[in-house]
Amino acid sequence: MAQEKPVKATFDYAARYEVTATYKSPLRTGGANGNVDEVLCDQNGMALVQGSSLTGAVRGWMEGQGGARKALAATLFGSQERGGQLAFTNGVFEDNAQVQIRPRLAIDGEKGTARDKAKFDVAHVNVGAVFSFCVFWMGMHGQQQPACDALEDAFAALHWGDIRLGGQKSNGFGRVELEVCRAEYDMRGPNDRKAWGREDKAGEAVSLA
């Protein structure tokens, strides 16, 4: 009977980031329905921020840094040819999130005045709304430092307004402040492997200064 080959681990080191974001300006997340912009909601009617939107915002910023960071982004986020090392969950809002409506006017770019019949409503999540999400990095021992440094720099860019979320960013929407906690797992040890499965390892606050 042929001996089975051992399965090679896809990662042996991991980090779990718990992120709490507080909106300092309104958030617009959805598309338009008629003349009213919508806010993206889950099946229970609660506003949410898609993990894919968070991924895209962080990836776009990181690629915009150029050089080694742009090359690292390809490894972290993957491509059509290979998977990446990062996974973002959806952002889940707390009960204080409210959907609000504000009227706006579309402006004629040539004249600088309001276009005829150009009034529309914009739906957005209120200032002060709080949502939480997690980011998981999964790679090999020795890769964690540059990966975590790059990701934490992206969190700092979000915190200080260099990255904004959702639509209407040029109008000041999508500004957040973050609190971030990181837990690391050495998957070569049984205790960290168990803690990874339970997601109960205590983390440490990440400085965003």
C-alpha cells in the first residue's frame, strides 16, 4: 500500500485584527433607485459595509504607494492566478446607526449652476455610527512583519482620513476613526492552533499614530 504524502500547510502563522470604526462624516454605501440614493443593508435591514468594499479601499491605497508596497499588495490580496493572504469580514453596525436623507442638487459642469430638474436625495448613514469588522492575515512564519506593517499603515491611513469609504468621498463623506486590536498566532504550536479555532486569544491595541 502506497504511503500518503503529508499535506503541506497553506500557512503556519496568522494575525487577527478586530477593528471598530466610528464615522466622523456621513457614509453612502449603495447605488441609486430612481432619484434616491440607497444605503446598503443586510437581510435584517441593518446598514452594512461590505468586506469587498473594505478590501478594495485598502488594496487601492496600498497599490498607490508604489514600489515594494505595490508588489506586496499583489501577495496580500492575490490575483486571478493565486489566492491572497488577507480576508476581510463585512462591517456590522451597532444599533446607533441611522439612515438619513439629505437633498442635493446636480450641478452643470459648464455653467456652474444647478441643472434643470436636478434635485435628488442622498441616503447615508449618520455621523457617529459605529461598525466593527475583522481582518485575517494568513501566511508563513517570517512573512508576518512586512505584511502586518503594511496593513497597519493602511489602518492608520483610514484613521487619519487618507482613505475614505463609500461614495461621495469628494463631498466629504466616508471619514472614519479606528480602534484596532491585533492577536497573533504561531500555528506551529498547539495552544495557538486551538486559540485560532476559537478566536478567543486576547489581542493588543495597535497604535495608529
